[in-house]
Amino acid sequence: MPTDLADRVVVLTGATSGIGRLAAVALAERGATVAAVGRDRGRGESLVAETADAAGTVRFHRADLATTAAVRDLAARLLEAYDRIDVLAHNAGLSTRSRTETADGVELTLAVNHLAPYLLTHELYDRLAASAPARVVVTASDIHRRAAFDFDDLQFAADYDALDAYARSKLATVAFTLELAARIPDDDAITANCVHPGFVPSTNLFRDASLPTRVMVRAAGLVPGVGTSADEAAARVVRLIADDTFAERTGAYVGDGDLTPSTAASDPAARERLWEASAELVGVDADWP
């Protein structure tokens, strides 16, 4: 992995806690300018203080990615703050115990885990292309394998289950990444890859999930060999952001080595349908990039 990232600007969402925070610190230590996006100002300011002596710089940008207005506002602030963006890394994620709708009327898990990356990539795409070679990195999960698309009820309006909603949102992130990689013109020199960080019981990802889900996560974390350490998970994310291997490689799904996405995530027809549905939900023309 390159040790000198001094000329790179990395936008990293979900950067103030869990594996995102560890990744932000690692990138700053390698000299990167990290635009650290998070919801909690206190955690963001403490991250900035923690990395004050790093070779690079961490700048905190507060944003709640639940609504299209918030995502567009964040994009505008990032475009104003940075003349170049070399990497856009989507790491923010959540799981909620009960079905909740955003101010846009969209189920919250889908909105934050999938639609926010979709829209933020749309809003920042031209800056990425202008900064090329550039990368889009998405934190996915192998839990996507338990999910399927139901385009008649994409948001679980009829029968909500927290774990199923989370799994489908991660299925959407993998499908989105593969479709984005397929759509990007070669001349734009932007790669798009996604990463399975592993099962990390120590993160707060499921803090708002249902009690049975939280109990299951805690129990699984006690089984030797099942979990992945937060440090290892962060290293996987940083690898896609910084390793020269992914400067030209695109459309990959990796964990501790190469992984094969589920059939549902790989299906070109489903990917295109998801792309068009996502464009409609966030209010953009589906004919991009």
C-alpha cells in the first residue's frame, strides 16, 4: 500500500466512528486530505484533534445523509471546499429496529445505505472525472446474499424486518457499484469497487436494530473465528482507497481476497431497474454518468 497520499483528497462518509474512523486516521497518517463526513459534531471534532499531528489533514463535514436535500447540501459544500476529489468512499450505514421514513418519504435504511451513495456520486461525478484517475469505493457486506429485490415493494412497506431491510440495502450497494463500473466511460478514468469489511461485532452499526438482531450479533461475535477485527475491516476499506491494485481495476467485490457477488447483485436487468428506480427516488435523470 502506498505510504504517501499527500496529493490525494478522499471524501469518506461514516468517518467519525467504527471502521470509518480507523480508516480516516490511517489515510491521514499516509498524508491524505480526508473530508470526514459524519453526523456527530463532537466525534468529528475529536477525530480532527486526534489526527492533528498526522502527515495529512482531516477536515470534518457534518451531514445526516437521510434526505436528498442534505446530500445535495453536502455535495455543494464539498465542491466549494475542494478543487479536486480523488476518492469518494461511501462508508456510512445504519440499521433500524422499526420501519422509519425520511422527510422524503423513503424508508430510512435504503435512503442512507444506498440512495445517499447513489446521489452523492451523481453530484460529485464531474469533479471526480476532472480529478481523474479517481475512484469510487463502497462499503458493502456479504449479508447481501440473503436478500432479493422486490421492485413492487422495494422499501418494505408491507412487511418490515430490520435485518432483511439491511440486507437488501447492501444488495443495492453492490448492484449499484457494479452498474456504475459498467456505465463509466473508459475515458473518464474512474474506477468503482466495493468491499466486504467482514462481520465486525464491535461496531455500532446495529445499535438501532431490533433486540433479536442485536442479540444475534452479540452472540455471533462470541464465536471464535467468526468476527473480523475493526482494524482488519478498516484496512480492507483503505486498501480499495489507496492500493495501486485498484487504480485501474473496476467492478470488483473484495473482502479478504476476491469475492463473487450474489446472482441478484450481478443480474444486469436488475441492476438497470434499480438504477432507474433510484434515480426516480432522488429526482435525477437516470441517464448518467
